[in-house]
Amino acid sequence: MNTENFEWHDGTLDSIHIDGDGRISIACYLYPSSDAKSRVKFVWDCSGVVSCSCTVDFLAVLDNRKAGNINNGRFKLVKRGVSTLKLFLSDGYVELAAKTIDVRQSD
């Protein structure tokens, strides 16, 4: 999936799930391109997580959910065997690095 065209600004963070096997899934609603009229749900399934850092003002994220609580984001595939995902939120950020990050469109 080509993730270079994602319009991160005004996206919404839907969920962050960390399971007991060290896998992390992050779901967001994003505009798939700059001319898209509606957001689409995308899920990043991360395995072989090397690091994860997160600080979130949950009240600010909730307050800005309808308008969009994602200011910007970056997704870079494999560099030195590790892919990275960074989300800059209305008040906070999520950053992770993993050996495998698969992105998929969700219903």
C-alpha cells in the first residue's frame, strides 16, 4: 500500500492496542489523499517492536477527535532492519520502531 499520499493532518487516532506478545496495533482514520472527502480507517500492525514512546493528553485528544487530533505523521519502511511510525497529536505523540510494520485499510 502506498502510504506516501496519506494526508495526516486532521486525521483521528482511534486506538492503540498492546498485546502480551509485544505486538502493537494502531488504528487511525486518515484522508487517503489530499483531495479525499472523507477519512478511511487504516491499521498499523507492528511486530518485533524495538521501541515505543508515547505521551498523550487524553482530554485534548478526545476534545479534538471530531475535528482531527492528528497534526502530522510519518511512516518509514525498513531502515537498518527497522520501520518507524510517528504520530504528532493535538497534544502529544506516539513513536514506535519495529522489525515489521504492516499497514492495511480496515472496515
